[in-house]
Amino acid sequence: MKSQGVQIVSYAQPRRRRRGLTCLLWGLGAGFCLLVASLIVSGAVYAGWNTGLATARAESTAAILDYARQQCDRVPADLLGGNLRLAQSRLEHLAKLRQTPDCLPLMASTATVVFLLSASSPTPPATETATPFPPTAPPATLTPTRAPTATAPSVDIAAGFDLPALLAEAQGAVRQRDYPAAIDTLDAIISIDGDFQRESVQRLMMEALTAQALALYRSGRLSEAIVLTDRAEELGNIDELYHERYIALLYLAGQRYKTSNPAEAVRNFSSLYHEFGLREYVNGPIAADLQEAHRNYAMALALQGDHCPAQGQFEAARQLNPAFSRVNLADLTARLNQSIEACQSQRGETASSAGAAPPATRQAIAPVGQAG
């Protein structure tokens, strides 16, 4: 019999294929690990960059404030030394800084007075310096003759100024409604001679301060307006500015406490919105600020576990419907629903704990009018 040929099967090729597939899987895994590692490294680098940027900004702000303080300290020396151009350049540079230093308003008013003094001071006659001493005069007579000339400019500061002309200039500025210029000129007059036509100067200053403060309230520059209102109040009755200042103080306090003390912000904005009926002010509708304050107060209450009061604040925020809102209404509704569920859970727990109390505990307090 002829035996059939035996077929030889080689398994080398499938093993090679399995090895290739395994290498491919290992390569994909290694690539994925590298991708994850790169994302982690990138996130760490980005976080570090943000931290460094915040630190750099803080250091930059501190450096600017320190620089501004140094420049402010040098201005009085420049003014006393007669370096008016240098003092002017310092003040102009300080006014262009990103954050205006606190010393700038005071230094500016002082510099204004010094500039007016220098511009209006008369030059001494030529005969005072050109007259020679007699040849027969002894050297000892030089001392008494020079002493009066050294102290003459400090005898009377107002003698070198035309105060009536300055007053007329201030009156013209008021007629032209250039109230900042009128206030600066009147401040200069008061600095030179506080008794010069006191009633007229104070009446004109009161008019300029009141008008400028009212214009600042209308333009939304509330802090400056309050400062001028306080100055005007020192001179007399400020009438309608009382109301304007009170409204501005409520509004600024509400903005300041919106995140740090939202309960106080709710009180201030509620007073503006409900008591005074104020609907629009400075940056937009008061209802938007009140809604944001209600939301912040509710979140603070919920964070400390007071879910039932938080529910009321969320509901009050949702009932407001300002034309422009800074609150995400969908998020507000979701938080309201969460506070409702948490409040119901708290009430259920309270009721169950009260029902489980022993009778002796509930009868411990005697009825009114009876001894225990």
C-alpha cells in the first residue's frame, strides 16, 4: 500500500502575527501613558504659570505704590526749592499711573497754590540791586542793610496777589459752569488769605461744590461726589444733596458687601428697590443687584446648613425679573429645588425627633400659672 504524504504544518507564521499584535498593543498603551503624562505636566505648568502671574501682578502693584509714595515725598521739597517744572512733571506722571495714589489730590492743590504764587509774585525793582553802597560806608553797615531784603517776601504773602482778579476769575468759571476750575481758584484764594471777602468766597464755593457734586452723582462718580458733598456740608445746608448722598452710600455699601456680607447687601438693595422705588441707578437696574445679593445670601445659608432660609432667598431671587440679569436662571432654579428638598428633609428629621421624645421630657415644663 502506498502511504499518503504527511503534511507538515508550520506554526511560525501565526506566532509572528501574535507577536506583532502584542507589540502594537504595548505601543498603544505606551502612547496613551505618554499622552496622560504630557497632560499632567501641561496642567502643572499652566497652574504654576497662573500662580506666578498672580504673584508678579501683586509684586508689580506693590512696586507701583512704593514708587508713587517716593515721588509724593519728593514733591514738597521740589516746591520749596523752586523746582516747579520738576514738581509738575512728577504730578503729571503720578496722574498717569494705573492706580492713582492717595497723596495726589493733596499735592495737586498745594502745587496749584505754589504755581499761582510764583506766577503772580512781582519782580523786585532794578534799583534795589543796582544801587551801590557809598565808598565811605564801613563794612559793618552791610549786615543791617541786607537783613530787611531777606525777610521782605515773607512779611505779607497776599501782598503779591491780585485777589479781586482771582475772585473775578472764579466767578467767571462758575458762570461758564467750569466748576472744577472755580473750586481750584477759590481754594487758592482761601489758602492765600482766608479772610478775603469771606462771605462772597464761601457762597461761591458752596455753589461750585454743590453743582459739581450733583454732576458727579449724575455721571456715576459716586465717591468723588460724596467727598464734594461733605465739603459743601461744612459750609451750609446742602438741600437735595442729602438724598443723593444717602442713596449713593446705600448703593456703594451694597456693592461692597455683595460677596463679603450678602445679608447686608440684600438689606441695602432692598431699601433702594422697595422703599425708595429706585429702578435704575449708575450701572443698570437695581433689581439685578438685588437678585444677585439674594442668590449670594441663599448660597451662604445653604453652605452652613440653613436650607429653609436659603429656600426663601432663592425664591426671592427667582421672583425678580430684571431687564438685565447677572444670575444664571437655570442654575438658580436647580439650587432652589435642591434647597426645597433639603428643607423638607430637615423638617422631617425635626418632626421625627420631636415625636420620639419621651413623655417625661415633654411634660417637664409646667403649664402657665401652675407650679412645676
